[in-house]
Amino acid sequence: MFLVLWEFEVKPGCEARFEKVYGPEGDWGRLFRTDSQYRETRLVRDSFRAANYLTLDFWNSRQAYEEFLVKRRAEYATIEALGEKLTVSERRIGAYELVSP
């Protein structure tokens, strides 16, 4: 399992639109679901800083994620441009692989 974790600060008044674009059924989720190696997206909101969100994108492997980025570069860029209009900042926190017990 491979996880990509992003943090966003959303512009005031853009929260509902952001949640639609970045939520599991939103634009990102629809794009990611075109790849069989994608597992799921989770969107969480900070309880104390309401404008701050995290997205957790789960993939079968790092390789699958990286191949997806190459194959779907144009679509990715289009949705990313939309997201930039809704946010003050965006930061990739990291990309993590599951440690087997």
C-alpha cells in the first residue's frame, strides 16, 4: 500500500467547492478511479483550523502512482489548476509505504 498525503489551506468561502473537488467522489477521485491500481481517497478537515484539510490518496504501490502521473499528466494539470483557485496554499506532506509486520 502506498499513501500520498497533501495539506491544503482553503480560501474563505471556497470550502464547499473544495470539498466537492477533493472529496472521494470529486474531480480527483474520478480521475484516480480511471486507474485500477488506485484504492481510495479520504478528505479530512482540521477541527481547530476550519480552513485546513488533508487528502489521503491510497494506491497499490509507488510504481503504480508514478505511472499514473505520467499517463494522466494533462488531466492532472487541469484539475490542479482548478484547485489552485480554491486554495491559499498546498503542500505535499509526504508519500508513504506500508511497513509490513
